[in-house]
Amino acid sequence: MSLHRLRPCRAFGLALALAALTLSGTGTAAALTPHNGTNGTSDTTRFRLFPNATFLPCLSANGSTPRVEAEVHRGELNDTMDIQLHGFKPDLDFDLFTVQRSNQLANGNPDPAFTGSFGLAWYQSDLHTDHHGDGRARIRTILLDQIFGFDPDAALPPTNTFHVGFWFNSPSDAAACGFTGSTPFNGEHNAGPLAFITRPDAVTNLGPLCTKPNTSTTPATCNP
């Protein structure tokens, strides 16, 4: 655990927060307001996910434009991400991952360097759209600036997964858009194609889960 997740005077801060909640009755709204933490970084990070254009017709309901927004709150022991889907076809299932790479550039164009591998991937949650075409999920884990995995047996060094994406759970839901076969992005390892994913920052080329980029290195890295 890095020291920046442990803030000083935790008990005193908790007492002040409870007092403010009691007096104002606006504790929920205040928690959603961006503000800076003691380490100088934002405690709230918001970003969008973008569609895999080939499969957009299999996501959109009656010509609507599906949209996906995520909000991550930095915590002392772990972080909380809320993700919301709107404008989708009803009753679709997806599988949410944090991944090492995106297949899109910052401007939305396909990444010409993408070879088909999203790199290291962590399964985080399932997603489902209701009869209105809306969906939401909340996950709590290490996310901002520090999310990583490693495997000495595979000679994989500590590797960050700063991108967020989700895949069709069922290959058949994307068949009308020309998809055949399967991908490993669900619990049974027979998912459909990528549906939505984040884009890298135009300057650092890092995903949005990195909020403290270090541009003194080439390529840019993230300060944990």
C-alpha cells in the first residue's frame, strides 16, 4: 500500500464530515463534487467510454446514440467506480474489464499499432441494460494510478491496466454486425467482441485511470 492512500487525522476528518452531514443534509451531493485530496490530486475522476464503431448498430436502440460515463472516487483503502450506460438496446449483457491497451487513438481513430491484443486484462464486473436500455454498476478496488498485475511465472513484470472496456457477453448479440467466433472476455471465456472502451490521453498515451502522469519518462509513466 502506498502512503498517499492514508490521510492524516482520519478520525478528526471523519468527525468533521459527520458534523457537516448532520448540519447540511447534503452529504451525498458533496461526495460527488470534485475536490483535491491531501496529495494534490483530484479525488474524483470522470471520463467517457467510446463505442467499437463496427458493432454500434448492435448496441443502439431505434437510432439512439449509446453513451457510457464513468466516475471514480479515490478512497483511503481502495477506490469506487460508478459506470452508467444509456441509450442501449434493452436486455443486453456485457462483461467489464480494466485492460492495458485501447484499440483507439485519442482522436477516436483506430490505433494503427494495435495488433489485436488488449494486453493484461482484469475482469471487474458484469453489466446489464434494463428494459429502458439503461445500465449501471459499481466496483470497489484499487483503480486510480496503482492498478496493476504481474506474473513471475510468465515473466510478466508489474503491468498497469489504466483503460476500461466492456465486451458483449454473448457472441450472438453481435452476429448481425458480422461478428463470428468468440473472445475470452467473460467468465466462460466465450464472449463477443469489444463494445465500448476508453481512449488514451493525447499527450501521455495513458488511460484515464492514470491521474498522475510522469512525462519526464519516454514513454510517459504513471506516478503511483
